[in-house]
Amino acid sequence: MHRSSGKSKNSKTASAPRQKISYEKKVDSVVSEYSAIALNWLRKAEFLMSAPKLDLCVEDTGYEVAFAGRSNAGKSSAINAITNQKQLARASKKPGRTQMINFFSLGNPNQRLVDLPGYGYAAVPEAMKIVWQKELENYLIHRQSLQGLILLMDIRHPLQHFDVMMLEWAYSRQLFVHVLLTKSDKLNRGPAHQALLDVKQELKKMKLNFSIQLFSSLNKQGLEELASVMGGRLNFTLDNPTGFDLDSIPEASESDLELEQNEISEQQPLISDSDKTE
Ligand SMILES: Nc1nc2c(ncn2[C@@H]2O[C@H](COP(=O)(O)OP(=O)(O)OP(=O)(O)O)[C@@H](O)[C@H]2O)c(=O)[nH]1
Ligand SMILES: [Mg+2]
């Protein structure tokens, strides 16, 4: 769009030069404000209760988001990282650590996180595995307050048989899923991003249109992105006077494309390779 300034070509202005930035950058800065506040809110998490089966779970009202994935994928560690608490959920080197459905409230009992037992752990006795899987299935099928799954896969072993089954099942039931490729600190930055692209491609091939990100509980990569997704699913809105609501972001218009340079907010830098720990 051409705009006439009404000044001659040679006239100089005292104001700062205007720079075109994309509409996405404006949205990014608003979203990053939302994720930072959501992240802070997630720190309110408190242990609520553990249940061995669906009928013993906390009352099925409000909103909850559950962390699912293979045993040892890093679910409990991710809950500790996102809530900034060392031992809220029990993490362990020994696979099969989480054996109950564990609930955590977020400031009020109607917004909850859930740590699920892992699936696919071969060393669990067959009879026990069948019981666990039945309970997990019951929870996933019948839980009304379940607003979505955070599905974790170790970045070095993504899309194993059970993961694909879980993803296809969730898709068929129109259950929201956000995928985390965990332990991203185990790979250098280049290979980690390649793994992300590869899994995205695979999901696309399988027509599983789920969002996905890199994540590390160790070096905290991906916390804000995850907080933003979880806040959205848990109906977390900002209590500020502007009453910001993510759904209220309007479609881009041409006038949005030209903003003052000081409105540009830098995105978080990617984790440097020096942060990598074994
Ligand atoms: N390097 C690294 N190790 C991690 C990370 N997240 C988890 N781990 C390790 O992976 C192991 C399993 O982590 P948990 O969080 O207990 O895994 P889980 O998915 O809850 O396992 P179950 O409860 O058995 O289903 C532990 O030894 C963690 O320290 C990570 O981001 N980076
Ligand atoms: Mg666990």
C-alpha cells in the first residue's frame, strides 16, 4: 500500500525511522507475555491426590491436562520443571515409577495437572501391565474434565509403537494433543532441530495434525511454549486490567504491519550448546 507523507522527498524528519515488522511478531510478543504469566501461575501447583483407578479420582469437574507417554519419557520431571518444584511429582531413573493417577491443583481444584503412569514398560509383570493399561484407558475414555494430553517422547526414541497408537486413538476421539520431544539436552542443537522436523514430517504423513516442541527438564528448554499451551487448555486467562484474551487477537490488517520499532520484542534465544549436560 502506498502512503503519501505530504512532504518533499528531501525533507528530513526528527522522528525515529519506522520499520515494518510482521504481524506475527506482534502476536509473538503478546503470546510471550501470556506464556510468562501462565508459567508463573503453574508454579502454584500443589499435590491434590493419587488414585489407583478412575472411580477414586478427584471429582470430575473443571479442567485438567494430563501428561502421558512411555515409561521413563520424563513426564514427572516435566511436571516438576513446569511448576518449578523439585519433587512435586516423583521422578526416577527406574522406569515404572509413577503407578497411580496423580492430581495437582493450580491455585484452585478446578484447574489441574495430571501425572499418568507410563505405558510400554516391558519389565512390569504382565498381570500388572494389563491392570494399569485398563485404568489408563478408562481414565482417557471417561474423564470429562480432560482437556487434552501432553504426550512426551524421548527425542532419541520418538514414535514408538505405543506412542503411535496413543496418537491415533486421541486423533480419532478428537482429543487435543501437544507433543513434547523430551530430553532435548541429550542432542546438540542441530540434531535436536532435525529430530523435531523429522517427527513433524512423520506426523504429517500419518495425518496427525498435532502441535509439537522440543523440551528439556534439565536445561529448561521449552517451558514458556508449554506453559502457553497448558494455560490455553486449562482456561487460564490473565487477570490484568486490559482483560487480555488470546482468542480476542484480531485477524491481521494492513495497518498492523507497520509498527514503531520499540514495539518489537525479541523472542527467547535458543538454548546454547554450552548448556547441554549429559
Ligand atoms: N537428561 C535429561 N534427563 C531427563 C529429562 N527428563 C527426565 N530425565 C530423566 O529420565 C528419567 C525418567 O524421568 P521421569 O520423569 O521419572 O519419567 P516418567 O515418564 O515420569 O517415568 P514413569 O513414571 O516411569 O512413567 C529420570 O532419570 C530423569 O532424571 C531431561 O529433560 N533431560
Ligand atoms: Mg513418572
